[in-house]
Amino acid sequence: MKLAKLNGKAEIFYSIQGEGKNIGKPSIFVRTSLCNLHCRWCDTDYTWNWEGTPFSHDYDSLPGYKKYSKSEYIEELNISEITSILKEIPCKNLVLTGGEPLLQQTELSELMAALRKVDSGYWFETETNGTITPHEEFDRLINQYNVSPKLANSNNPQKIREKEDVYRFFSSNEKAVFKFVIATSKDLEEVKRLISDHNIDTQKVYLMPEGTTQEKLNAKQQWLIEECKALGTNYTDRLHIHIYGNKRGV
């Protein structure tokens, strides 16, 4: 399996879930590499913004920023190696994140099955951008989908970020919740359209302010909470930003 690399090893860490339905829950994070979208503001661009690719990023204007080498930012481990690492961590809630985890759902299904043999109490949730339909085996094993569709502000064309059949799968799946990142009122209008077009239950929707600092999050907080109250959706913050700042591996 291709995992993101942090400090010379696979990016697997024990922290808390910072967003969405299970916010505050102690969790192990396994960060897969590779993504099928290329969001201009992505904070895990080291999983897809490879040398030689044409994709633009907000960081392009920063001094010293450059695209990433696959050999330096991908760690390949087999299922047995990953299972051995996870068994040593005193937690049974596992968050499969990325990148886009569903690009490797066959391998992740094998991992979930292996861990359930170790302990039937494992809980699995996955982050996904909502553009890939899960396989039957993956759907059988997963406990929760945290679907985070990307909006026009991501700079991905609508035809690749909005797949009607995939929206239909997740909107009708009892395991799925939706999380939308909101920066402006224009983003909110787009979310309203998506909820309407794809028949998404507002009680399954979490709206989260965009921001990588406490100050930026707090500036949007009150406005977005009022919008959640009006729409009947849930509000979620980015708890890990408040606790740790914008850092990797926490």
C-alpha cells in the first residue's frame, strides 16, 4: 500500500479526530498517498503534487516551495507491516485518510479485515472526496464515510469533482455523513445547490469554516453557526488546529 511519508516513515499517528461527527474522539490516522483531485488550497499536497505535473497550488508563490518527489514522499508497506504498527497503538478507532483513500480500497479492505481478525472491536472511518464509489467489500467493512466534496473554489472542473452516481451512493448510504468547507457566502450557495440536487439529508451535513489558524477559524465561526441553524445542518470546527496548530502528524 502506498502511504504518505513523514520523517522518513509511513504517516501513521495517534491523535484525536478534529472534524465532523466524531470530533474529539481519540483516533489512529493512516494517511494514504495519491489523489484523483488537485485542490489549489490542499494542505496535504505532498500526496499528489508531484514533480513534472502541471497542477497549480496556492503555495506556488511561497519562497522555496516546489513540487514533491514520489520517492521521498511515498512509503510502500504491505498489510502485515501496517497491522504490526497499528497493533502497538492503544486505540481501536482508525481513520483512513489521504490523499484519496478509495484509490486503494482493495488494499484497505485487506487491512480492515486483518485488523478485525486481531480484534473485532476495531472501528473504521474513511475520509473521501466523494468522487469514487466504494466496492462492495469495502462498504461491508467500513463503519463510517466522512464525505468531503470539493467545491468550485478547489479549482477542480465540475465534471471531475461532482459525480452524480457517487453522490447518489453516499446520500442514500446510512454510514455516510457529509462535510463541506466554507470560506465565503458563495461556497454556501454552492452547498445548498448540492444538497438540493443530490437529495442529501441536512442532518447528515456538517459545515466547517475554512482556515489553518485559530484566528481565521474564529472569524467565520459565528456567521457559519447562524447559517447552520437556518439550514438545519451541523456545525463542526477544526479542533486539531485549535490544539496543535497547522502541523503534520498530530
